[in-house]
Amino acid sequence: MRLVSLLPSATEIVYALGLGDDLVGVTFECDEPASARTEKTVVVGGRDTRGLTPAEIDEYVRTRMANGEDLYTLHAGALAALDPELILTQDLCRVCALPSGHVNDALDHLGCRAEVLSLDPYTLNQVLETFLEVGMAAGVPERAEALVAGLRHRLAAVAGAVAGRTRPRVAVVEWVDPPFTAGHWVPDLVSAAGGVPVAARGGQRSIETTYADLAAPDPRIVLVTPCGFHLDGAAAQAAAVVPHFPGAQVWALDGDSLIVRPGPRLIDGVETIAAILHPAAFPQGPSPRSARRLS
């Protein structure tokens, strides 16, 4: 089956299901595995925001959306040339990827007959269910079931390790300027790791907030996980977050790898958060490649 992934998390799912050889098209942001962006045809482009501050990125996004302009460009001709049978996309967030409606319109215009599967999870459990959906659509349901069973086994291991321990209050900052709450599946990650998510919107879209509102529930641990950034970028931004939470531990996390992309590595995120929240249960601590303490 010829597969095209129009979002990074779907690319990760495809590889986790052992379908990397069937993948023919990706986006410019598909960097896991790194070879996906170099060995496959890039069919979705967008602006490289490296070098922009969080506030500048926020302004760029708001301006484009207010003007009815897309953040991503679908290379329709390149997509048609790949003759895909299954295209994986989403309608969850216009900031994160091209909406499925744009894809369908392009396919109709080009006369392509590919199946379009939109992956739109809002909770951790729904994320796991999307793996089953992809497996079914790609003709490998048994692989998907095995993948999900393994991930649930790891979640159960974390739950057992943190059972009976005091659950600290945890705030997650998904964007720093302006600050945004933790939404969608992110609060579920905190709960699964043995924490109590505060100032959060579990199963709902992340929204703009204030640092005063984030600090009001007196979180003991603050996780800075800006969308679109790996650890070094998150750590640079977290330094500005520290003064807003005196007395709390502030950690930067590799958000793109562990938190914000609804793919298999979310379970790595749960394990990383659990090691931060419960060091006695996880004396090895979080990997220094995944998390860094700022205060």
C-alpha cells in the first residue's frame, strides 16, 4: 500500500507499525525518524520558524489565520504523482497540520481516489485508538493491536510504580509567549505519570491564559513543553517561565518528541514525567536528552 502522511505523528505511527517502506510522502516537519524527511517525497511545505521568538511565531500564526491564509502548502502535483492509496491527515489543529478538507478538495481537483483518514484524538486513550484505526486502514490490524498492547503494558507499569504515592500538582505550559494551558491529551499524560494536572483543559483545546492563572493553583512542578520545539529550545524558553513560579520546580521537556505529537512516543513522555514527579520510584531520573531542570 502506498501511504502518505501529512503530519509528523502519523509518520511516527506508520514506522511503529513497520510500514516505513510503504510510506512515499511526508511533510517538511516529519523528523522522526530523521530519514523520513530525506528519503520520502515532501508533499507539504511551510515556513521555517527557526530564529523567531515565541511571540513572533504567535503573531505570524494569528495574522495568517485572521486573514484566512493557510500555514501549510500542499504540493498537489507531487502528491498526485505519488498515486497514494491512503493519506493520513487531521482536523484537530490548523496550527499543527493541513486540515483534511483541504486534502479532499485537492484530491477531487486532481482526480485522485486515495482514502483519506483523519486522526483527531483529544485524549490519551483516543490517541491509542488512532493507532488501531491506521492499522486497520493499512491492512495490518494485528500489528496495531500488538503495538497498543505493548504501550498499555508500559502505562500499567508506571501506574504500579506510582501507586500509593503523593500526587503533586503539575502545571504544563504548552506555549510561553503568550502562555497557553495544557489541553487535549497532555493532562492525561500527567495523570498517568502520577500527578494532578492543574490549570489544564483535559480533552479540550489548549487556550491562551495568563501566568497568574497558571500559578494560582500553586503547582509544585511546572513542565515547559512548547509545541514545535525540542529540548534545547524548550529550555531556552523555560528560563523566562521560572520567575512566575517561585518555589516550584520548573522543567523543560522535549515537547515535540514526548508531549505534543499524538504518536507512540507519548508513552515515553509519561515515563519521563513520572521520573520527574516521583524520583524515589524512578531513581535513574529522566533522560538528560528528554528533560532538564531549570529551578
